[in-house]
Amino acid sequence: QLQLVESGGGLVQSGGSLRLSCATSQYSLDYYAIGWFRQAPGKEREGVACISSRDDSTYYADSVKGRFTISRDNAKNTAYLQMNDLKPEDTAVYYCAADLWGDGTLWDAPREYDYWGQGTQVTVSS
């Protein structure tokens, strides 16, 4: 059972930046595609970004392209989501998820992921 732990959320003003981390101490993340999702109150969970397992291809939701960057450090078993130019509409609970041998196909479908973290709150004030 892969356990994922997110960190780095918080309160930031509009235009600010945060970096979220998704870490595991049990297994290497090399074998997993890592996705970041978010869920705002009353809304469905939506895919934000993904980095694939095989070639580190990256995928982004249109709403965050050019502002968010997903990356991974396999030596640290940690994936990151760098979020710049944050907007109030980015406010949500952010989750990381892992898909064994995921290649990015259907990257924004929550059902594709096998393991989920507990979530971290991101609040952007206007």
C-alpha cells in the first residue's frame, strides 16, 4: 500500500506562489505517474497536472497552463507542484495521486489512480 503525504498548502494572496510536495517513504515513485487534483467546496474533483511514469511527460489543465509546473525528484521520492500567479479560483483542497506505470492516458480521470494522499488546503485571497 503506497502512502502519499502532501504538504505545502496554506494561505496566500492573489498573485503569490506556493509549492506543494507529495512524498512517500515506502517505495520509489519512479514507477508511478503522479497526478495533482483539486476539489473546491460544492465542485467535483478536477485534474490539475500529471507527470508520467515512463518519460516524465507532463500534462496540465488549461486553467493552470503557464502558471503551474509539475516535477519529480525520484531520489527523494517526492513530486512537486509549483504554483505561481495564484488566483482566488485556485482555492481548493489539493490532492496528489499515484498511478502505477501510468503513461498519462486519461491523466485527469480520478479513477485511473490507485493511491491518494489526504489533501492539503490552498486558499488564495483576493
